[in-house]
Amino acid sequence: MHTAAVRRLTKDEHLGPEFATTWTTYDLDEKTRTLLAYAKKLTEEPSMIEDEDIEALRAASWDEDGIYEATALISLFNFSGRMEAASGLPMDEVPEGAKMAEAIPDVRR
């Protein structure tokens, strides 16, 4: 699911799961790069988030609503990823019988 979401958001149909670990090698604008650095830190070291991390987002043109939404989405994806891991579900595999279009990778609407 995460990979499909990244492809839809970036409009790059060639991105795969490796983007999560190789994004620093891509030619990204500063606003995106700052958000991804924040997402990495919030995912790997949530207790280390400081005012400076939020200030860096503001300096990269993120407004308060965008910062809040990004934080909520990053946290939600971290929660769902940990639930997948704890339940033994393979990453990005949708359980059989899932009915939500959002849960089906690369659905063309």
C-alpha cells in the first residue's frame, strides 16, 4: 500500500519500496527533502523530535496545517506498519477480501 501511495503522489510509476531507503539519492526539492528527513526521524527516533525539526519544516515552506497533517499521516503509517509486523502480514500485501479501494495497490479510478 505504501509503495502504491508514493507512486500516486509522485506520479512516478517506477518507484518501488526501495524509495523508503534511497530517497536521499533522488533529485528532490527542498520542501520534499525536509519533509522526508522529518518523517525518517519521527519514524526511527520519535523521542528525539525537537522544536528545531518543526522550525526546519516551516523554513522549507510548510505551514501549520501541513505540518500537522504530515505528522498525523506519518504516525498513522508507523502505527499500521507496526500492526502489520506484529500480526505477521507481509509488507504492502492487502488481506484477501479487503473491499476498500484505498487498500488495493495501484487501483485505477
